[in-house]
Amino acid sequence: MEPTAPTTTTSQPQAEASPKGFAAASLDELRKVVWPSRQQLFSESVAVILMVSLSAAAIAAVDRFYGWAATQVFR
């Protein structure tokens, strides 16, 4: 028995191929989204800003340390 080649069919209807169908499908998907509350958005934004700031400070500290160490070694 020889394996048969899989048939390829498009799963999208023709209506979604047009810009109007794409916009309608996009709006349908956006209606399904569970949007965060104002408090959740604020607290998660603060957490992201805090973690980015701490990461930047840690990277700056390591960079300064290695810069200092390089000046000590390569004087």
C-alpha cells in the first residue's frame, strides 16, 4: 500500500477572505475577550514597571561591576 498525499482544503469560508469579512470576524473575536478591570490593569501595570525597573538596576549594577573589574585588570 502506498501512502496517499493529504488533501489540502481551506478551513476559512470565502466571506472571511474579503476585508469586510475579516473585520466582522475580528469584531466577533474581540467580543469574546475578557477585558481586565481598572484595578487589575493598574496593579499589573505597576508590577510590570517595578520588575522592569529592578531588572534594569540589576543589569546596570552587573555592568558597572564588570567595568570596574576590567579597569582593575587592564590598567
